[in-house]
Amino acid sequence: MGEPNAQPLGQINNDAWIPKKEGTNEFIEVRYGKSIIAKQVTVVENFNPGSITKIELIDTRGTKHQVYENKSPGPIPEAFRSLSVTFAAGTYRTIGVLVSMNTKAVEGVNQIDAIGIADVAETMVKKEFKGESEGVSFDSAMVNLGQNVNSKYVDTHPVISPDGKTLFFARQESPQNVGGGNDVQDVWYSTLANPAKKTWNQAKNIGGPINTPGPNGLASVSSDGNTAVLINVYKPDGTLDPKGASISRRTKTGWGMPVKIEIEDFYNDDEENVDYFLSTSGKVLLMAVQRKDGQGQQDIYVSFLKEDRRTWTKPKNLGGSVNTKKAEFAPFLAADGKTLYFASEGLGGYGKSDIFSSKRLDDTWTNWSKPRNLGPNINSPDFDGYFTLSAAGEDAYLVSSRNGIGGSRDIFRINMTPQFKPEVVTLVRGRVLDAATKKPVAATIKYENLLTGEEIGVAETSPVDGSYTIVLPSGAHYGYRADAENYLAESDNLDVTDRQNYSEVTHDLFLVPFAVGSTIKLNNIFFAQSKYYLRDNSYPELLRLVRVLKDYPSVEIKLEGHTDNQGDPTLNLKLSLDRVNEVKKYLVSKGISGNRITTEGFGDTKPIASNEQEESRKLNRRVEFRITKK
């Protein structure tokens, strides 16, 4: 149904849903592109409210869970209503809602304009911060990372890599900095020495070209660890310009020369104070800057990567839920893409600046839950800020003035309890290889929601070994692939719709040379069990094949269908042919000439894996295309 269309509410709108008036049990069922562990459901009755009798949540297995019942439906004195129902989080993930109505109970036209679910209940909570931790709990104490990371100098602004194995930070006034001490700040890093004991190796200066004689700082690192966002613009003469930020990418020999990030209409009225953060998707850039359209002092803004993948949109203020008249800074967006941690001087708390958390409620990026103070175990009367968290959501790192080595600011670790972690994610890593030679290939990784077709994020492979890392938030079925010039990608997919815990998956991706005779598996095409019609989550893959055929109008292909050995071989042969003919039908419907496509079904006669176990047997159920003319 999408976002509410009736503006203002209380008026009939052609885009809202109108149920029939014929029965006492009319209903509407909606499904979402992503599942969540719901705590709230809201139904917008924009005209003649009061007929809803029951609301049920539908989990990823199709089971219904009733969360609201009204045995006496009837007209209410309001022209419209947003019926919000909150409840304790269940053990299931919600992917749909079923709303039942007795439309005869309310005279006239009934309309429902929107149905939404949320994993927060903030719209029902109006509690002000009173100095308590609001039920947020952490382990008993913060742990100083020790002398391998911290020094007698100021160690600040930690940035943990998503896999939790590399910690970047800034060190001020150290004589080991490039250019010596005084006011110089350099980027340093340390690697995890012992995961069980959570100890770190001796920190090292990251060196040039990132570090210069000026003030250097690493603001963020991408999910694959190959891209770093740096404060300041690096000029060819070696000086730094505070009016912007830069990106450095790994090369085979180290970090490359930082290049300016091009942001539309970027300016910062307070050049001495600025922070940036690049999301794990690589498509969202947060910044803490002072601008004329802000709430006052530093505010947190968001900018989005444009389609050219080189420039960013005009900064957008996150709004009054997050920003105040005083400074908000050090934004950190968790790997789930919606849990924001940041420091604020204007929200009240235990000291001059405290760390807060807020959750993004929709895709406008201006609608956020009420910020929650992380409580006295993290926040103190001293300075506390620069919160960072690995993808696993287990260990947080931050800077505090408490109990620092030599009395300076140090970096600390604190373990988070489940109730305050961000949404669960899955970390996928592997290598991109040439399917023929098995050698690494430099490529761009793209991943998308297979139900909606929305591209979720991009990443680059390591220039050293072709490795990649992406982070997939739970609640959806994702497709991902590697793109490289003169190659065709074999996509893969991972269904984390119902995944409840953090996990890591290792999977290599293969690229097939674009040549006559090459065969590419279409791994992201899905059919109903023993049927030939296409499921909706097949369309992103098929649309890519359409684009390839349109980009190369002389290319001709042969679609080949295969099954496993279960059932009648004759029926398997027919099913495999029916499926590739259905794929051809779709391609033709998108403007591809049928003369360029031949089809053949092989049934179970060409297995590529054992048929003894389901795990390997499913590999034999496939559609491939072979390039017959280029």
C-alpha cells in the first residue's frame, strides 16, 4: 500500500484501499519486502474509522499471530484514526499483516490508507530523560584497551572494522606522528591479537599518504576494509583543506592517495569541528557539520551516493528528533543501517556530552525514535564520545576521559547486552575468481533485495587477493554478484529473512569470460515447487539478463534447463523445458527478439552434484544460458 496518500487525513483518497460493504469479515493482507521482529503495528484509517475487528501478524513461515481484537466494532467520533497497537517482541519475524473488518458496522465508505510495522514502540512512549539509564544495561565496567593501543597522549576517534579485527584511531601530539608532536594528529591502527581474550597488537602509525604533517583523521572504513573516509581535502602540494573530506582506497602496495569526496552544496560554518561516517552499504554518508538550515551549532546530516557512484547528494538534516540547538557529533550508523549512535551536548545527561542511540523509523531519514541515553556505565561527567561497534554488535568502543593512561583520553571497550544491540546482520566474505583460471579478479560487489529489486549496497574487492566483505541486515532475501569488465557474473543469493543471530558466511563468487561458448548459471531465478512459473524474486536477475542482451544486440543465447533426479524422468524433462520457455517468454516480453534465444531442457541427465543429499541435489535444479553468438 505504500506510505499514506491521504493528505490531510479525513478525506477520501483514490489511492487508499476501499473494502467492500458486503460482509462482516472483509480483510486485507499486506506483505513487506523485509521482515522484522515487530513491537508495533499501525493501521491508518483515513476515512470512517472503527470497523477493524482483528489484526494478525504473519511470520516468515506463514503462521498468524493475533495482536489486536475488537469484538464491538462501530463508528467512532473521529474522522480518521491511526490505530497503533504495541506489544512485546515475539520470537518470530513479521513479514505480513492481516487486518479483518466488519464494514457493515460503520456506515458509508471505509478507507485504509497505510499499514505499517515497526520494531520500536516510541510512538506510544513519552518518557523524558531523568538521568536514569532507561533500562539500558551493559557489563559492569568499561575496559581500557591497554598500552598496546592507548598512550600517554590523547587517543581518540576509534573506528572498528565490521569484522571486528582492525581498530583505527587518531593519536594527538605524539613525537612518532608524521611531522612530530605539537598539534599534529595522525591515524594509527591495531589488529586483534587474541579474539578470546580480546587483546590487541602493538599499534602502528598508518603512514603516508594518509598521514601528513597536518591534522589527519580517519572517520570511517567500509565493510570490506578497502575504503577509508578521511577528514580534510588532500591537496596536490601536500597541504590539507578543512572544507571537505577525502576517500582513500587500498592498492596492492598500501593506501592510495586520498581523493576529495564531491558533495553537492557542501559547506561547514565551523571548520574546526566536523565528523563523517560511511555506512556499511557504501551508499550513505553521515556528517556532523554546522549549516544555515540546522538546529544550531553542529548537526548530523545525511548524503546519498548518486547513480554515477562518484558524487553525493546535498546534505539533509536528520531533523529535530536527533539534532538540538547545541552540538551533535560523532555519528555512527550500525551495520543494520538504521540504529544510530551519536554524541550530544543538547539532550541532557551526565556530562557535557553524552552518547545516545536512536532508531530510523522510515526511509525519509528525518523520522527517528526518541534518543536514549546510554546510561552511567558509558556516560560520565567527563567527556564521552566516538562510539563504534562491529557488525556482530557484541563489543562497543568509545573514547572517555575516565582513568586514561597518563591522564589523557583513552579508548575503552564495553560489552553490550542483547536488549540494546542493533538488528542482527550476516557478514558475507569470500573471493572473486575467474571461473576458468580461478585467479582473483578486481570487481565491484553489488547486492540487492530480491523481492523489491532495490540495490542495498556496493563494495570493492581487495586489490591484493580479490577478497570481498559485505554485510546483509536480517529480514530479507538478498542477491549478490560481482561485476567486472569483459566478464559475466554468476549471481548468488542468501535468504536471511528469518535469521535471528549474527552469523558469518564464506562464499566465493565466479566471473565467466564474455565469450562464445561460455555458460552462466542463473542462480537467482526461482520457481514454485515442481512448477514452471516464476517467483517474484526472480525478476532482478532476469532484468539484468535483459540489460545484457540490449547492451549487446548481436549476442544470441541458448537457455538450458536442468532438474534433480527426484520423480519421473519424463516429467523432469518436460519441467526443465517448460521452465526455460517461461524464462524466454519473460525476456521476449521485455523487448528481446525471440530469434536470439533458443531453449532446451535436459531434465536430470546432466547433474553437476550428487543427488544423494538435498544440500547437493539442489545444485542440479538450475537454469543456465550459453552464449552461442557474440
